[in-house]
Amino acid sequence: MKIFTKSELYAIWKNICPPKAKLFAWMAIQSCIASKSVLVSRGILNNNIDLCPLCNLEGETSNHLPLLCQYAWQTWTAIIQWWKLVWVSPPSLMAFVSMLEP
């Protein structure tokens, strides 16, 4: 299994990541995606409807949905194994992005 350095990860992120993925990641880090927790905080949804629709265990937040949900983690695990990488799940999207800086 290959372990990437920070500069290698940064190069991958900078060069081959599609613009839509970069935009989504940037919005998620800023907590601007329309997750249920954001919609509840804006008064669009009721307080009792903020659970993740996939796992129904935790609130759907910008960190939970793409990274911490057990179903998202299964997807990430499959991708990581396919790429033959060694990786430890970061606690938040901001921690993930900080790993990518050179």
C-alpha cells in the first residue's frame, strides 16, 4: 500500500479533482451545503427532522454526511482499498483539507 505525502495529496487535489467536487468540499467545509442541520437552524425544517436519512443515527451535518456516516465511510473504505492507500479517517472535513496542504 502506498502512503502519500502531503505534497502528493495536494497535487492530486489541485490537479485532478473535478471542479464540482472542489466546490462541494469548499461549501461543506464552510457548512453551506443544505444539510438538515443547516435547514433546521434556518427554520426551514422542524427540529425533530434533522437525522441523517441514510443511517438515522446522528444529525445530518456537513461533517457527518460526506465523511462520518457509516454508509459514507463504507464508500470511502471501498475507494481507499481500490487505490491501495493507507488512511485514517479525519474527525472533520477541515482536518481532512489540512492534511492536503503541502
